[in-house]
Amino acid sequence: MPRYRRYFEDNSWVFLTLVTADRRPWMRDANDKRLVLDSLRDAKRRYPFQHLGHVILDDHLHWMLIANGDSTIPDIVSAFKRGTCFTRRRAGKCWNSLWQRRYYDHILRHDHDFRCHIDYIHYNPVKHGYAAMACQYRWSSFHAWFARGHYDKTWGTSEPSHISGMNPE
């Protein structure tokens, strides 16, 4: 089996996609989505990082962050995955594997790349038919970005041209 090497510079913006094992939609339920958010918070307590954005769909998660200090992206992702398994197992709802072994990562190189990926995250529920506009979807960081003035309420009713055709999964 190949061993993948991941090279991250300190304080880099990183976009991640984590997919459930066999694309099982185990995050369909609101309680499971809350569990995923709790696991993100727990991973942050264990391995400090700056959380930039996220969206939780039924069978995958997009996440943007900056690793700080001694925290590495693989450590953070591993802690998050372990946390979701532990919490679901404690609730009696865990299979052998919740997540695909690997994950997609992309180091964001400049402001335009950052903006494209954060918009991709927030538009993703509309793209997949979960909502008619981004503000209607509860399980993303859209509302925090909206509160900071980065979006208006009607943003995401149609796909922004700068993310058209983007498929970073």
C-alpha cells in the first residue's frame, strides 16, 4: 500500500474533505451532525487550530483550518475521526469504520483560492440539494461568516461564477 506524505507549512490555510466509509450517510440525523460538531470542538481542544469554516452533509464534511504550533493536520484529523467513533460507539451507533481512511487536502495559496474554497463550502448544501440558499442550511459556518458581514441573506441562491465547475473532493 502506498504511503502518502503530506507537507504542510506552519500557519497555512488548509481545505479538507473527509468522506464517510462507503459513502454511508450516517450524518443524516441532526443528532449525528451535532456529534460531528462536538468532535470538531474536542479535536480543537486537544490540538489547537484556527477553525475557518465547515459544512457537514450526510456523507462528507468540508473543513478549513489553520494548524497552530505543534498541531499537525494529520493529528487534528485523526483526533477528530477517533472522537466521532468514540462518541458514536458510546451511543451504541458505531460501525467498524465511519470514515474513509484517507482524506483530501489542499493548501490554499492566496486570497482568491481562500475565497473560492470558503464559498464552495458554504454553497455545498445548495449544490447537493439540501437547501435552496446557503442561509437555510444550519450545519455550516455560513451563519458565522454572515454575522461578520461577508455574505448577505440571499447569497448562494445560485452558484457563484468563481466556483463554477469546482470539485475539490
